[in-house]
Amino acid sequence: MFESNRIQLRKFSEDDILTYYKWHNDMDVMSSTTLTLDKYSLQDTEKLCQQFIHSPNSKSYIIEEKATHLSIGITSLIHIDSYNRNAECIIDIGNKGYWGQGYGKEAFILLLDYAFLELNLHRLSLRVFSFNDRAIKLYKSLGFQHEGTCKEAIFRNGTWHDIEFFALFQRNYI
């Protein structure tokens, strides 16, 4: 388990499926991070969560507020390539009451420390929708560099938006 002053990261488990189900079906939460907006059945969500739990190429953690033990989000390393020492990272603050208070940054720092200092990864990448200004600001503040743009790849609220690609190298983080 990894922790900071306000939060701790703990392994995603089957006990978290119902919480994730609620977040996964909240359009406010998912509209800024998920390509396909749809309602998901509990059964579909359980299948997805089993992949989180059992995948040899990913590590998923619940972001938990230490004072209350309330689950507020999820952060993951996915597509871990041990040979090339690369992974993709994601984060969702599913509890909207915790948006805009720095919890995402705290959680991401813990994830980056783990990825670079313990797993000894060389490169982390991520994708973000061009309209997600708060996330882009967060990633840049942590040292992620813009690598490219996939133009007009996502349709939200009647408009086409880009997907931006960012990366951070271990040498630039440590």
C-alpha cells in the first residue's frame, strides 16, 4: 500500500466492484476519460473488474481517503511492457465531491513513484481528451510532455475533439 498525507492506494479487489460500477455509469465521471459513453450492466462491470484484478500486464489501485477510508477514485498502470519498461497510466476520481482538491495529483505522484522507483519503468504514457483542461494541467505540472495529437477522434456534446498523447521518462522524473 502506498500513502501520502490524505490518501492511500490499495489494490483493486472484488470488494470494489459495486463502487466502480457506480462510477462507470456516471456520465459526468466517464465523459472526460472514456471513449464510449454507455450504461454498463453489473455483469459487464464485473468482467471488466476481473481483468483489473487478474491481468498480468496491469496494476490497478483504489484511491482511498485515509481519514474516512472512503474510496474516491482509481488509478492504474496498464499495458505494462516489462521488456521495454513502458506502461500507460490512467486515473479517474469517481467521487465528484473530491474533484478539484488535489487528490488526483496526490494519487498520480504515488503511482509515478511506484512506476519509476519500484518497477524501474523507463517511460509512462497517457492519453487525454483535449477538452479535459484540468487533467492536461495536472499532467504538465508533473513533467509529462506532449507527444502527439489524434485529431477529431472523439465526439462529445455535439462537437469533435482531439485526443492528446503525453509521456514522461524516468530520467525526467527522478
